[in-house]
Amino acid sequence: MLNSISHFAFGAGAGTLCPLMAGSIEKFSIGKGITFGMGVWATLYIGALPSLGIMKPPSREVKYILLEEIASHVAWGAGLGWSAKALQGRARGLPCYRSGKPG
């Protein structure tokens, strides 16, 4: 349970910092979010966590688990990028965005 809480807390913190690192939320996109998500995965899952002995390196992981981890970070990054666009009011045309302005 603590592992899940720390994982999601780290993700929320990283997600908050990402548009700031991009320079502004206006410069952030879904593609940049996916790139950021994969960067987070690679930095932690290939580098830091195996180096610290917290988890085994991806080369020793079962392939379907590895693919699941990659896919989840791609989805997280895409969601981060979409959220940034929605917050800046540029997600017109998506069902959950209601601006009242023509797109």
C-alpha cells in the first residue's frame, strides 16, 4: 500500500513540475507529455531504482510486465499533456471540454 501511495504521489509531483520545466503550460502538448512519461520511466526504472537496489532492471523483468509499465507511463504522459491543454482552454472539441466558444 505504501509503495502505491508513494508511486502516485511521485507521479503527481512530477506531473505538476513538468509544464514548469517546459517553460509554460502553453508550450506543453500530448506529445511532450508522452516524452516526459517515457523519460520518467527510463530515468527511474532503467537508472535510479535498479542502481539503488529497489527493483530489478528491465532486462531481468518479465516482458508483459515491462510492456505494461511502459504503456502505463505513455498513458500517464498523454493524460498529463491532455490535462495541460484542457487547463489552458485549448482542448476544444473533446467531449469533456465545454468552453461555449467556437472551435
